[in-house]
Amino acid sequence: MYLIWSNEHRAWWRPGRQGYTTSIHEAGSYTRENALEICKGANYNHFFDSRYAYAPNEIMVARDDALQSLGLPPIGDPRNDTRPKGAI
């Protein structure tokens, strides 16, 4: 699964393409195909306008890599379970 970082908005895409968030925990997870589609559409002008050559508007990042780069455990890791012991 992939997260999408918006350089334009300086935030992560929320689930279901519903806005942006600065919290990686609130970011939406997208399949590789969906993330590519979103990023290709958002970065379309980069291929034709040299003003955009320095950085793409949107970039896809492997979810677990993004979490680990911030020192956070990957999704599914028991260290992400913040429920009190014994809670269901």
C-alpha cells in the first residue's frame, strides 16, 4: 500500500481522495495502481512546463517505508496497538 505526499499542499492525502492531513496516521492508503493514477494526473504539467521540473506536485511513498523513516512501526506491528492490555 502507498501513501501520497502532496508537495503542493505540504500534507498527506486523506483516505478516498478527501482532502489533506499533516498527520501520517490520518493519511489514506492507496493501491499502487491508484497512487500511480493520482500522481500521474497531478504531475501532468511537469512533462510540458520547465517551471515544474524541480519537484512534482504529488509523490507516492510505500506506506511502511514512510512510517519506518519516521521511526514508527509498520502497519500491523503490535507496537501500533495502543489499546489497554486486555481490551478487545
